[in-house]
Amino acid sequence: MTIRTNAARFAFALLLTTALSCSLDSGDSTGVAPAVQSVSVLPRTAQVVVGLSVTLGATVTAIGDASTGVNWTTSNSALATVSSGTVLGKAPGTVTITATSQFDATKASSATVTVNAAPTPAIR
């Protein structure tokens, strides 16, 4: 009877140790390695008048616990600035606005924004 009791205790201890090590070992509860599959910016093209703004959106397709945040950049801050996807026209011209994954900098998408001159009011 003691052999069975000791064997049962050993089996229980082994099972408990295995369960604890598995739960402490995994940082991701889904068991899937976090990754970003793609970044998409919409609209792909936009127009804005100097002094006004237009808002772009970014969608990040992620798996696991990967962050879906993006960093926004402009190809020419003299023509347009960008903050959280909002593009402010500064001077006439064309710029590329890019959203880059904060989790994986190799994943990015861009939009082309044309900045138009503000209309000149007619003098009467």
C-alpha cells in the first residue's frame, strides 16, 4: 500500500512541476509567435490644401501579441507634416506619407498626398 501511495505522490508532483514550468515558460498565451503580417494605409492617395489637414488611417495585421502601433513619417516636412495619421499641408507639392510598424520596422505602407495651393480670393 505504501508503494502505491508513494507512486501516486510522485506522479502528482511530476504533473504539478510540468504544469508550472509550462505556464511560467510561455510569454504568449496563444502559443503563437508574435508577428506583423502587413501594414496598410488608406486612402492610398489624398489631396489637401495648404493650411488644412487630411487624415489617413493605418491597419496592421498582426498575430499573437504583436503590437499594432505605427510610426508616421513624411518624405518632405517642408511640404507636409504628419502626426498620428493627420497630414497638414505646408506648401504645394507631393509627399509620401509612410506608416511603419512599431513591432517590425520591415512592415510599412505609404500614401501619396498632393498639397495644393490655397485658392487666391478674387479682389473686387
